[in-house]
Amino acid sequence: MKRLTTLALACLATSASAQEAPPEQPRKVLAIFAHPDDEVFVAPALANAARQGDEITLVLATSGDMGPGVSEFEPGEQLAEARREEARCSARALGLTGTTFLDYGDGTLGKTPRAGDSPARRLTADLATIIGEAQPDLIVTWGPDGGYGHGDHRMVHALVTQVVQAMDQGRPSLVYPGIRKGTLPPIPQMQSWAETDPALLPIRHQYDEADLVAARAAIGCHATQFDEASRAQIADLFHATIWQGAVHFREAFPASPRAVEK
């Protein structure tokens, strides 16, 4: 697991030397989330990694077809297409390589998970194929809290983790973002978000003003989800509270498993 730890720290570099001397070979990164706009939570880290040369693909399990947000769309395919375009816009703003939409139904990922044709079983197979074909060095996905407990977020976390933990060859580093305890923005809408002991978030991916500008632009793409005032303020609010110059992560598998001899 030393290789895994080293790779995760390298992919999410915090040292000045890492910032001054980006790797010669770009790393392959998959950012796997449930809905368009989930990437906002780690936006400046993605922008910074892309600027350093990493090839990052945003993979979205659903297209958010049941989440009209502040828009006048009715739930359905027109809303889904609008949100897919918002995700593409966001990916361009962050400098990502591309987007992959799996188009599972919004809010359905946890339904009857043990059934043979359940969304969870089909999504597990799709994720295994995507990860196997991409052969990423690093995967970023929701932590076990799903940010604020959203069922789709939690299921994406569980299924990505399930796929990665089963790999015995070419296993990528897997990291989860988190909010350090005591840094939640003092607004009612954020009080249901989960916090994590800072000691459990040892990976700090620093960003600079250019990355914050990219994050602002990415958030600005999601017009169905946030009103104009919110789109203009979210990045700076997160910068002043949750992020404070770095997006915080932890490894899924920080310790190497050892055989127990008796």
C-alpha cells in the first residue's frame, strides 16, 4: 500500500516542489459523482490538477432528471439534457478532459439493490467497465456521508468503493473529500452537511486564484440549480469556510492489509 499512499499524495500534491515541478506524465483521474453539480464540491482541486496536466474525466451516474432546482423545468428528459449541458460547461471551465453520463434515474440508485436487474447492480457493472477501461491512477468520489446524506451520493460512494476494493491488479488510489469539523458556512442550507475530524482528512490539495476563478465559472454553469446570486457567491463562500485554500481528502484504503499468521 506504500505505492498507493505515495500515488495519492502525489496526485493530490501540496508541497511547493510539486507545484513548481508538475509530473512529466499526466495522470489519469476519474471524478465519479451522482449528479451534475456534485463536482462543485471539489472544483478548485479538479481545476488545479487539470492545470498541472492531469487528464480528468467527470463520470456522472445520473443526469439529475428529477432535480429542477430553481428552474422552470419539469422533471424528465428536457431537464436531464439541460443538466448534462451544464455539466459539460462546468467540465470545460475546470479544464477537464471530458464527461461521461451513465443516465441512471435520479433518485433510483438505492432501489431494491439486491434485485438482479436493480440500478445498483447494473451501475456496479458499468463502473467496473469504466474503471477497467480507463485504468486511472486516481479516483475521486463521495465519502460515506454523501456530503449531506443524499441516497444517490451514498450509493455512488459504496459502489465505486466496492469495485475498487475488489481489484487485485492495477488498483487506483481512491480518495473521498470531506468538510473539516468547524468549517461549515454559517447558513441554514449547509447545516445538514456532514463534518469530519480534521485528523482524518490528511490530504490537502492546495489551489490558487486561477483555480478559484475556474471554480466560480464552473458553478456559474449550473443555472438550473442555483439562482444568480448564489452562483456568484458559492465559490467565495466555500473558499472562506470549507476550503480555505485547499480541498481536503482522505484515502479509502490508507493501510496495507497484512496476512495474519497463527
